Amino acid sequence: ALFLTGKVFLKYRKNKGTKNSPLPDFFIGAHASVSNFSLITRDVSKFTTYFPKIRLIHPAQ
């Protein structure tokens, strides 16, 4: 999961992301991705951008 976090963070920085260290959501998303877990989140756009294979559950749906 840590390797995937680094890859996603690099993509974030290339997309003009301003943070200097990986965001907690990247660690959470990477863990869900490599473990094949679904993820409950209100921030669907960030996870679909960086983790398109994760099944997302939005509380309002």
C-alpha cells in the first residue's frame, strides 16, 4: 500500500497539488485498493481521480 501511496502522491504533485507530503486520504485509498475493500467517503471526486478501481460508497446515496 505504501508504494501505491507514493505513486498516487506523485500523480497529485504532477496535477499541481500543493502539499509536500502524502495526504492521509492517499494512505487510506491505497490500503483499500490493495486490500480490495470498499470505501465510504463524502469526497468521491478525490478517490475517483486517484483510485478509480475502488468501489466507493457515498453516505447520501
